[in-house]
Amino acid sequence: DTEVTQTPKHLVMGMTNKKSLKCEQHMGHRAMYWYKQKAKKPPELMFVYSYEKLSINESVPSRFSPECPNSSLLNLHLHALQPEDSALYLCASSPRFGQGAYEQYFGPGTRLTVT
Amino acid sequence: DAKTTQPTSMDCAEGRAANLPCNHSTISGNEYVYWYRQIHSQGPQYIIHGLKNNETNEMASLIITEDRKSSTLILPHATLRDTAVYYCIVRVAGSSNTGKLIFGQGTTLQVKP
């Protein structure tokens, strides 16, 4: 199973809402990532988790709160978002982070619209 | 990580080989060349990677020049399903920042019937 799954596929939320994005993989990977992709732009890294610990935060605003409850699951909690946060949010995983030339496997993404 | 330069767009006839170039003239000795593609509204898909030698897998071939300053991704028999944005990325393996993928603008490949 080389699949990364993401739920929901689409999400519409108001600026005062709290919502969460979920990502799951069962490949035994110990590194997981969140990316943000605006329309017609390349993906941009937001967070990296390695062995369930946050390794990299690319200066992401605190209204985005990542969580890695176990090695298979990655969440992104959203609160008080702005309309400019509307984007495709991509999750990825790789065997490790920090050593070796590992490829990342991406999920299909969650299309988020903030109204 | 070294910066890459790719053409903005390319066309290819269905059934023909698609050759996608990438310039990475500032690449360091320990930096790998990675290729990903992103079909419309899907997540990026890993294609292939290499360090010095040419590489081939079931999807594509990667040709890296001897000085490593440029590379070419070859899709041997392009199909309409290969229409996508292709990203060439160079990144270091073995540092504390290993694993970070810095996507450039990529090349939009349009395969035409």
C-alpha cells in the first residue's frame, strides 16, 4: 500500500470556524509533511514531522496548528483563517527525514475555501 | 539547495518521446536531482531521482550531464495522461534540512493527439 489518504477532499469554512484536516499513511513512514498550494503556484512546505516530533515549521502563522498523534496520522488544525488561506493543502510522507535520498509520497490534497 | 531553471511550457505529440530539460548549474556534489509531476488537481507524484549516473525506471529515464549542471527527464512514449506540470528539484541528502522539497515553477507539458 503506497497510498497517502487525506480527508476531507473539500472544505468550506468561515473565518470564525475551527476545522481539522486529516492525513493517514500505512507505509511505515516516519516522516510526514504539510504543504500549501495556491492556484497556479508550486507547493510550499509548511511543516515537517519526524518520528512524531515537529522538525520544521516554515514560519507558518499560528492559526495553523499541526499535530502528529502517531506514526500513521497527521492532522492540521485550522482556526480563525483568512480568505487568503484558501488553497490546496497537501500531505506527504517519506521513510525518513534527515538522511538519505528518500522520495515523498503525496496525498490528493484537501481543497480549502475560507469565506 | 541549488536553484533549478526549467522552460515554462512544452508540447509533445502522443507516442513520441518527451524530453524535459532542467538547468541546475549551481548544484553541489552531494545534491540529488529529483523529478516530480503534478497532474491537474492531484498531489505531486514522484518520478525518478539521481545523483551522478543516468537512471531509468518504469516511468522515465533521467540523463544527468557529466558536469551535473543540467539534466533531462525522458518520457519514452508520451500519452495524453502524461499531460502535467513537471518539477525538477535538487536537494541535499544527509543534512539537518534533508527532505525539504523546494518546488520551482516547473514545466507544463501538454501531450497532444
